[in-house]
Amino acid sequence: MWSLCDFFATSGPRGAKPADAGAILGEMPRKRTGQKLLRFDRNLGARFVAGTDEAGRGPLAGPLVVAGVLLDYASLRDHRVRPLALLNDSKQVDEATRDELYLAVLACAERVSVHVFPPGVIDRDGLHKSNLRGLRAALWACQPADVSLVDGFRLGLTAPPHRAIVDGDTKSAAIAAASIVAKVTRDRYMRAADALYPGYGFGSHVGYITPAHTKVVRERGPCEIHRRSWRARAYLPVEEPVAAS
């Protein structure tokens, strides 16, 4: 689904500086972890390695995004692999570095697949079922692969033959690349949603539960992209103050 990736590649966070303009001297250090992750995949002894991961399991609002990435280790060498030097789990790098890596993955991957599950589908089918369905679809879209890797989950017999890797997004380059694609795609979606549903703060918390997010939902009620099936404090009635006797 390259069209979705291409759309978000041109719609970065508002006000963000270009990745080469010194914007990456933020809170997270730039660790060159990519070589370790690439070595893990190469040690599998396979040419084509597929990985899949998701972003958005925990938020109160917005979609679940699942991505798959297929890497060709026969061609992933020299100048093609250098942009992946900072590759890591998307949670371990700052926003500007994720944006860099997102473009690097799109440039060097043999195939990229993105699957988006809106809140209505999550409410209807359940988060875990939606996530497993997305992981299976992402792996199938990256076939044929010599090895298929999933971050933590066994997907059953309806998925391609695969290996579940615990904390795979910190070990495998293919899984980490999928983690980056899923996270950046979702964050950019939520920042676009901020313009459609102003006042909820989606541009800052991207749908996750924060005190400010809880407060505005309790005041205004949920909007169209909130997950109504969540048992969240934000959906509980505001307690009336007890009158003094």
C-alpha cells in the first residue's frame, strides 16, 4: 500500500524542522543500533526477511496501524544500508529520527505493507483480534519471504510460516523497520485528525490517555475517532461534589 505511505511521507508534523537541520538533538540520544539489528536478520541465513509490528494498541482514540516490511539482504549493502544506521524500535528513538528512518525504510525495502483498523472496527471486533488480523495480512503482503518474523505474537496456521520474537522490535531490523512505518503513519494520521477534531489535543498526545485528554473528553464527550469500547476514566460521569451538611 505505497500510496498511503507516500501520502504521509509528505505530511510531517507541523512546525518540524528538516531532519538535517539539527532537530534531532532532543531528549533521546542517537544510538547507532542498526548494525546490531541487521546482523540479527543476516544471521538467519536468509535473503528475504519479512517483519511486522503495530502501533496504537493502547490509545483511547485513533486507529490501530499494522505494518509489514520485506528486506532483501542480497541488495541491502553499502550506500543502501547506511541510512538504517539508527534503526531501532520506534519507541526508542525521537520523532525526528523516526521521520528519517521512515524515509530510509521506504527507500531501501523490497516491499512495505500498511493496514489501518479504525476505531469502529476495533470496537466491533476487539483490539487483539484486529491486531492479529493485521499482522497476518501484513506478512502475507510481504510474501514470498524466506523468513517471516513477528514481534511477540504467534499468528496461527492462517498466517505464513513465521517466528515470534519476544521484543523483536529491539532485535530484528525487519521488525524494527515495520515498527517505524506503523508509528510514523499513525502519528501523522492523528495530527491530521487534529485539524478535523480541534480541541482534543490529538496533535500532542496522538490519542493516548493523558490527564489533558481525559479532561477534555469528560467535558466535551468523545468524538468520532474515540474508541467507545474502552473502559476508561474519561468515559465515566463526572462526580458531583458532595454538599457539606
